[in-house]
Amino acid sequence: MDKLLVGDDHEHLKYQSIIESLLFAWAEPLSLYKIAKIIDLKPQTVEKIMNEMILIYKQEQRGIQIIETNKHYQYCTLKDNYTYVEQLCATSKSKGLSNSALEVLAIIAYKQPITKLDIEQIRGVNSEGPLQSLIERELVEIKGKLEKIGRPQIYGTTDVFLKSFGFKSLGDLPEVEAFNGFKEVSND
């Protein structure tokens, strides 16, 4: 039973309130379709409400924002406030990604789907450790197997990668040409 929500501010605010509660209670991104099913509205209506809520959070300059990635929604800290949240959480440097892992992640992000052998040929070194670290952090996943001798696994990035780096889709990645002026540095 879907109401258009036009002219009924009370109903509209009620659905916004319910959606806020769902996003707050659920640590993982919630799909548009799951929200629609739970609150018994059409996905198109929920999407309109979500877009309104995203705009409201931006206009009111709140400390949290609603992030949409591939029709999944989640609360996230406002980028301007990351440093304060990091202080609260006392994030240790050991929790960050190594330079090797960042290099492997960049290769996968731009060349996916890609095999481990292809990654290692680009880097010129064994990439098992960094690749496993990225899989454990759910930034990268096995997307399938290549249809050739040995059927090697192919890797690609995940929605966790997109969310972690503030992208809505792979199309938001900076163009490779943007990095041409950077000098190659390796600390690993």
C-alpha cells in the first residue's frame, strides 16, 4: 500500500523517521529494495525520500551524512569531521593500509577484473600478502574465474571500497592521467 506522500507532511515525516531508525540500527548499507519492503512503499517513492533526506542532511550541515552506493544507503561521518572521530577511536597506524596494499588496490580498481598474475606482472613482485589483506578488509573480492587454462581467479573492488574512499561508482575514480605528474615512490 503505497501513498504518494504529497500533501501529507505527517506521513512523509513518519517515513523519514522510520528510515532514519533503520539506517541507525543497521551497521551495513541497506538496499533501497529492503527499505521499501520493510516500510511497504514502492522503491521509487523510497528513492525520492532518500534523495530528500540526503539533501536535508547537506543543507543543515549535520555531522553525519547519508551515503548512497549502488542503491544502498548508510550513515557516515561527514568528511570534515573525520579527524575528530579518528581521535575518539584512537585509530592506530597499524590499522591503515600498507603502501603495497594501496598499490595493489589501485591496480585492481583501475584494471578490474584482473588476475593475481596480472597484478604481479604490473608490480614486478609477489602480491599475495597485500591481496589477502585487501580481501580480509572486504575492499577486494574474488569476482569469478577466468575462462582459460588453470582458471585463475579474477579480482575486483567491492561496495566497501567505494564507500571507504567516498565514491558512488567506479566512474568516480580519478582519471589515470591525473597521476602523470607524480613521481614514483616506493617505501615497501
